[in-house]
Amino acid sequence: MWVWIPRYAYKITEGYHTNTAGTINVAFLSGTSSSTFLNGESGTITSSPSSVTYSNNVQQQWLVHPAFTSNASNGGGFGELTGIWVAKFETSGTNTASTGYKVKAGVESLRNTKTEDFYYYAMRQTFGETETSSTKDGSESSHTSFGNCHQMKDSEWGAVVYLSYSKYGTNKMQVAKNTNYDYFTGGTDSESSIYSSSTYYNQSTTLNAYGVYDLNGGADE
């Protein structure tokens, strides 16, 4: 199960570099454009963090979140993206190639795994997906698609959290902690409760069943 995080720019308008709860405004962008707002916002947009200036701790330009850009040194590197698919729950399954990993609610998360193994096996997951391509003689053949699956980068995690903290997510409210001592994704082994009970959907980035879970609490990793 996956959640789509659309390309956006952000502007910190309160609490920048302070220890008080600030404000992060988010503006969704059209396609891979870094200059076209979708919802009527206005202002200057930049994709270069070094170009951002501040006045009275207020960000003056909209910054395209680096996770959506082609600049690997800033946290991107997968091209100019219209958005990213993010696993809805902590990873479960086994450290095996192709179809070992799962992203499911109410199951025990995968733990006690070296970072190098997560890195290696994440890139080799297919989740059972295939796609069709044409061969040189015009016939079609089915082959496995890896779909750029990879271990989550810090910048991508940050893109999820910034969006969650904005008015499109929790609107500055803290996501509840997954305190399940049996390490069940979503906070319980009851899948129906995860989506229907505020005890559990308050653990998602949208405070309802549609967000990303397990960002707070869960396994030590």
C-alpha cells in the first residue's frame, strides 16, 4: 500500500530556527514545473536552497522540496519528479529479492536488519508488478519492473513530514505515536481498527485513514 506525495514548494513563515512550533506553508506545483502554482498562491519559486533568503525569520521565497528535484547533493537525484510514492506503513516481510518486502497494515514490521541489507533488498523489490515492452521484432514480452523502489532517503522522509505538518496534513498537530509493543504496523493487528478508530488513524500524517502511518514510534530502526 502506498501514498502519493505530490510535488510541492514550501515556505516557513513562523518559528524558523526557533524552538517554538512554527508554520510551514505548502504550495502544490504543476507537473515538473518549478514556476507554476496549482492553487492560486503567489510569490517567487526557487529550487536552489542557497537562493532562499529570510527576513525576521520568515522565508521569502517558495522552495521546491529537494526530494522532488534532480539535484542529488540537495537530497534529490531521481530527476525532476511530479511526486513520489511512499510506503503507507513500516516495511514487513522478509529480506529476499523480488517479492520479499510487504507494505501492509496490522502485521509485524521487519526488524533487526542491517542498513546495507535494507538498501540492497529495497532496490530489488517488485511487489509482484510487471510491465509489457516490445522486442526488436515487434512482439511483446512481459518482464519485471523495479519501479525505482529504494530505501527511503532523509529528504524523502522530510517531504512527508513537512506536508503532514502543513494545512494539508495535521495542521501543526503532532502525529500520535505507535506504541504497540508487538511492532504491528499501524499500531494494532486489527486492520479494520487502523482505518476506523481515531486511536489508530491519528497515527497517520493526515489524522485519518488516508495518510502515512508509523512515522512516530514503531521499531527502533
